[in-house]
Amino acid sequence: MLKSVASLSPEEKKTLGKSLNELRADVDAELALKEKEIREQELTSAESRFIDMTVPGKSSGVSQHPIKMVQSDIIDIVTRMGFSVWRSPSVTTEYNNFDALNIPSWHPARDMQDTFWLQD
């Protein structure tokens, strides 16, 4: 509408130009007000979404590490298949590690480079 003012007579330009400028000022004021409202809403919603990382978390009910859970599932499956699970210490004797499992003396698992040997 402002572009069409140039083709009007001087008297019409004066009245229409004044009206259009008032309209533009009103629209700009309304837009500024609405923008301020939107920014305040964004700030309010951002504050409500704020998470304090120093507050202790709530328990989700999972008490085991996921790998430990999978290990428990596998043990459950193989025991239902008829196998038994034998737990032993991390450091064991040659008897418990090889002889009791019927691993012959010539087996590659008994090689020096494949086994961590400790003195008595």
C-alpha cells in the first residue's frame, strides 16, 4: 500500500500516508509486544526444564551392570541345557586349571606363552 501512495495526489498522499504510518507503528508495537511475550514464555519453560546435575539421581531399579545381566542370562540358559557352571578363583593351580579338566600335558593351552605361570 505504501508503494501505491506515490501515484496519488498530494492531498490523498498526506491523509493516506499518515494513516499507513500510524498503522505501521501500531503493527510494529504489537509485534514487539508479542515477541516479548514469546521470549518470556521460552525463558519460563526453559527454567522449568532445568536439571540440577548435583542432585542425587533416582534409582531406576537396575542394580546390575548390563554385561553382568547378560552373563546371568547365559548361565541360566546353559544350566537349563544340563550343563553346570564351575566357578574358581582367578589364580588357580595347574591341577584345577588343566589336570581336573582332562587337558593332556601336550595340549597347546599348557604352552609357556599361552599360560601365566607363577612359582609356588
